[in-house]
Amino acid sequence: MKKLTLILMLFLVACKAVGPDYKRSETNLPTKFSEADAAKTAENDVMKQWWQHYQDEQLNALIALSLKNNTNIQLSLARIEEADAVMREVGASLLPEVNFSTRAERRQVTQLGVIPVFTGVIRNNFTFGLSTSYEVDFWGKLKRAKESARATSLASRYAKETVELSLVGLVASNYLLLRSLDAQIAVTSETLQGNTESLNLTQRRLAGGVASILEVSQAEVAVSNLDAQLIELSRLRALSLHQLAILTGELDLKLDVNTENNSAQADIRALPMPPTPPAGLPSSLLENRPDVREAEQALIAENANIGIVKAALYPSISLTGTLGGESLLLKNLLKSGARVWSMGIGLDLPIFDFGKRQSRVEQATAKQKQALAQYQISIQNAFKEVNDALVSRRLNVEREQRLAQSQASAKRALTVAETRYKSGYSSFLEVLDAQRVHNEASLSAVQAKQASLLATVELFKALGGDWQATITEQAP
């Protein structure tokens, strides 16, 4: 009865793993975002593929290419495979290990041993057997190891989702930059055409004795400056295209402005402004942001690692057993008389190691504290990024509206200046200044539209991009 009681007590202890159980810490997040009211303007469904809100087929195709070809995605997939393999290995450690072995040998036995052998000093020996070993997980070391491996596996999945979200954001941002540069090139080319016509007009007026050589020189300077501006914009566009080529894995990527497929969306000003997604509660970031979930799973893994090293402070018990046969003659190997078996129990009890095992516990505890701090940092950064994106979107839209008004006013001023100059009521310098102001206002309007669209990209990213529909915290 006492033996049975002892066994039951041991198994009751085995039900409780040593080390701390994970419990999500308090985050102290505010109850709402600073721009919560602005975020309520569009309570419509946010598509998982949020980039489709821009209604640009070319952007959709580029993002599909990047998700398929990008090497960072392939690296993340390989890390998931590695983490899953580790988890399966740890899971197998919870089960008994069974091995089969067989052996045939011929050997000479010494005649000078304790029992002298005078005949048959050369003999055969045949053996086979099954062996098993099992570590009794009294202290939950293997349970904690499986918990850590599972958290690491999930963290690798969230890391992949983080990479995908970041990649899609980079592709969208670079594509919007490229289309903004296309629009700026179009604006500058239009201004250059107008300045060239003004130069030709001034040269004719000079030939007629109406204009001065100063006015011609001023017109030539304006044309040369616009030519240089076009060269710089073309350089920036090429760099943006090179970046898109790397992101999509298509090193020979070509995105021409004037093809039939691209003409409709070549101008960034033709892209619609996506609706503002509902920001929700700040606490939802704990579930919606893959980087936050990744940091939490890393914390869970480090928390479980404390239990693994703590279990090393206690005795470990292992059970072993063998069943097989041994015979001098192969034909007798399977007979009952050749049968051999053994059973055993092993106890490994740490006594004195100069604090080595305790130091490992302290190391694991310190790593858990680091992971906790990193988790809290990721939450704080997520909250900041959502607030930043909400503010940027609202103010950039307002700025875009003001600059559109400025562009319209500059256009009217240019028309008046050109009319006055042709009628002889003003100098050519007034026309040049109006052309410059109109060009700057038009470029600013394009850049403002780009900034507004980029703010929506950052907002979708900050809110997690609805990635959570693709992953569940189930062990594979």
C-alpha cells in the first residue's frame, strides 16, 4: 500500500511542470487612439488584400510577384520548416524510444582467462533484440520543451506574416513613388513645352525688335533648368524601378508609362483614395499585429525555457528494457532457451556542481525578462505607428486639398501673365515667374497626393493588414 501511495504521489507531481506558467502581462494601453474619431469615417469591410483598394491592376500584379518570388519570404518559409521539425523532435521525446539490433560474430576466446578453455576456443555468437528507453517526465522538462518548441514554431509563422506585410507595404510605397515620379515627369514636360514655346515667341519678338536679348537669355535659362529637372526625375524613377525589381524578384522588370495597359493608371492622380479602415481598440493590436504576436510567442518560449533548466535541478528517472535472443548457433536463436531480457531503472541525481545548474536558471530568467521587454516595446511601437498613420492620413488629405487650390490659382495666374505679355502690358519676367510658380504648385500637388496615398499604406500596415485570417495558433 505504501508503494502504491508513493507511485501515486510521484505521478501527481508529474502533472505539475516546474517553472512559471505563461500569463499575458498588463499592457496599460489607452482605451482609444488619439485619432479615433477620424478612424470612424469608413466602417466598411477591410479586405485582406488591402492593396486592392487602390484599384490598380499593375500594383496587384507586382505584389503577387513579390509574395511569390521574394527571397525574404523563402527564408521565412525555411525557418518555419526548421521550427516545425524541432517541435516534432521534441514531441517524439515524450514517447518511449524503441530500437532493434542484431549481431553475428566469430571470435577466439582466451585460454588464459579466469576459466581456461581448452577446446572450442574459436566460437560463433548470434544475438538479436529489441531495446526501449523512456525518460519519466516527473518535473515537466519535456513538457516545457514542447511548449517552447511550439511557441518558436508559431513565432516563425508570425515572422513570415510580418515579412509579408512589410514586403507588401514596400512594394506599394515604391510603386506609388514611381507613379508619382511619372506624374512629376509629365508635369515638368508640360511646363518645358510651354517654356519652349515662350522661348520661341521671345526669339521672334527679338527678331522683330520688340523683345530684348535679356528676355531671350532668361527664357533659355528656364528651359535648361527644366531639362535638368527632367533628367533628375528620370534618374529617381530608374532607382525606384530597380527597387521594385529587387522586391518582386524580377530583375529585368519594366514598367513603361505609355503602353496601353499602363496608360489608365500611369498618373498617380488617377488613383482613388482608399477609405480609412476602422482602427478599433488599441488592445486589438495584440491580436492584429503579426510582429506583436511574434514577440509574444518568443516570450512564451523563453518562459518555458525557465522550466526546462529548473527541471535539471531535480533527479531524472529513466526506464530501460530489452528483449531478444542469444545463441552460439543461428538455428537456435529463436528457441525459448536462447531468450534474454532485462529491465532497469536509472536515477540521475545532481549533488554538487558549483552552482552551474542554478546559473542556467538565472540565465533563462534574464532572457525571459529581455523577451518581456521586447514584447512591451513592440506593443508601444504598434500603438505609436497607428496614431502616426491616422494623423498623417488626415493632415495629408487636408494638405492635398490646399495644394490643389494653389495649383488652380497658379494656373489662372499663368494664363493672365501670358495674355498680358502677348498684349504688351507686362515683361517676360512676369511670365517666367508665373510658369515657375505653376510648375512648383503642380509638382507639390502630385507629391501631396503621393503622401496621402502613402499614409494609407502605413495605416493598413500599422493595423496589421487583416493578416490574422491566415493563421491560427494550432500546433501543426
